[in-house]
Amino acid sequence: MGLDLMKTKSIKITLGTKEWADSNVNCYFGCSNNCRYCYAKKMAIRFNRKNEDNWREMKPNKKSINKEYRKRNGRVMFPTSHDITDESLVNCIRVLKKLIDSENDVLITTKPRLNCVKIICNNFWKRRDFIQFRFTITSINDDLLKFWEPGAPPFKERYESLKYAYEQDYKTSISIEPFLDKDPFILVKKLIPYVTESIWIGKMNYIASKNLSYQERIYFDEIRNCVSRENLQNILKTAKKYGHFIRIKDSIHNYLLK
């Protein structure tokens, strides 16, 4: 579908070194998605805040949940080191309400659960101008999603979440980071009719090389093929056909500058 045939709204893209937002808020420790490539997980383990076994156990951050939030400069991203799940939803809505009541511009980043998206949309519909969703959908292939993001929803649920938010007249955008399909534009073409803002594509930055089983090595070899210099250059070339609607993350630009 061409961009001129899409239902469009104002396209506002945040630029700068932070790429997406000027500050962030989280209200849980750990994340049940337990993604293999998760940077927050690696940092939590490195600094002994969590370990490999208990990272997936989401623990409320009472200080963050009970805090009062004032109006901040620029966009606020929520959350960044955990997800919005059925388990965390009540407290996430509590924090979101405080941020929005203070008239913050909030970028909600999530590997979306349809039930959670519906409840958020219904709770904040009258104040939806303060919200943009950025749904992380990294592949159209459930086998890849199950391996790399074992606790996160399958493709269909994420796709239905995107459609629902779009149909409720919310601003919607997509993060395909890290892209798990060699050609992420198969996914782009599927999602683009329901995206009002932008689609971001980024590469996997932390690819293990030790202590892998035979089956794991197959997946890791595939992702190394995805992030080959040749494939990244092909992605950049294809992205230009979409103009500013497709945004390429610094992870790709910086790698190709080496």
C-alpha cells in the first residue's frame, strides 16, 4: 500500500541523540518477556540487581509507583526496562495517569498484549492526544519470536493490538528493533496501513557466541546473517523508498560507519 493511500495524521518524529524521547519512567524491576537480547537484563545482571533466574519475575518499584510526576521537558518514554503486562497493568496505568494528568507527552513502548492495550485505550481515550504508542513487533514469524522473546506475545496479538489502537484514533508507531527477519520490509508492508507516525528499524547489538546448544547456534547464525554489512546496506537502500516514514536506528548507521 502506498503512503498516499494510507489514513494519515500529523507525522511528528523526535530527533536527537536519544532518538525517541527526552526522559523515561519505569515502575517495575525485571521483565517477564525475558528477551534473549535485552540490554536492561544484561545491565541488571552485571550490577547484581537481578540474575538470570529471577529477571523474569517482575517486582513493583514502589518508589516510582507512588511518586508524583510533574510536567517534564520533551517526550517521556514509558516503560523502557520492563513491559506492560496483565501483572503490571494496574500500576502502569496508575503511573501513566500521573504523567498524563501533568500533561506530559508520553511515548508508550510495549510488546503489546491486546487486553492491556484495550484497557489503556479505554482509560485514556479522552486524553489520547498526550499518547503515542510505539509497539515493538520484531518479526512476522512466531518461531523467531518464541525463541528470541519467549515471554512476549505472538505476532497476531501484537498485530491486533496495533489495529485496535489505530481504530481508536490513537497515534501509532512501530519499533522493529531488533529486526529478526532478514527482510524486515515484509513486516513493514503488513503493518504500515495501521501506523500513523513512523516505523523504526534497528539491529541486534548483543549476539552471544559461547555456550550455545546446536539448536541455539542455528538461530544465532541466522541473526548474524541478518546483520551482515551487505544486508544492512540493502535495508538502508529500501528504506529510502519510504522517505522519512521509515527511520533507521543509530545502531545500523553507526555499524556501517565502522
